[in-house]
Amino acid sequence: MRHIILTIALSVFATGLFAQEGLKFGIQGGLPFNDFNDEVGVVVGVEIGHMWALGEVVDLGVMASYI
């Protein structure tokens, strides 16, 4: 139950981060669960993107990430 609440809270917070236009940088990390524990030790990722507001309703952007 605690994982579900944490996932929902982080999703809502992350959604607000991409609401503004401009340049975005991000990093992410994680630890594997259950079956993947033997094959992968740590997960790390980097992302960069830019968003332009074309109007009140339409936005256009590009994003690239590496995990």
C-alpha cells in the first residue's frame, strides 16, 4: 500500500514539472526488484528536453533520455 501511495504522489509531482515551457534536465535512479536482482545492480538515467508553447492548448517539445 505504501508503494502505491508513493507512486501516485511522485506521478502527480512529476506531471507538474513538465507544465512549463523551456529547457528541462533530469536524472533518475532505481534499484531492481525480485527477478532482476541477479542481472542488474543499479539503474541510472539522464534526460534532457525542451518544450515550446504554440498556443494555450498546444505544446510542442523534444526529449532525449539514456538509461
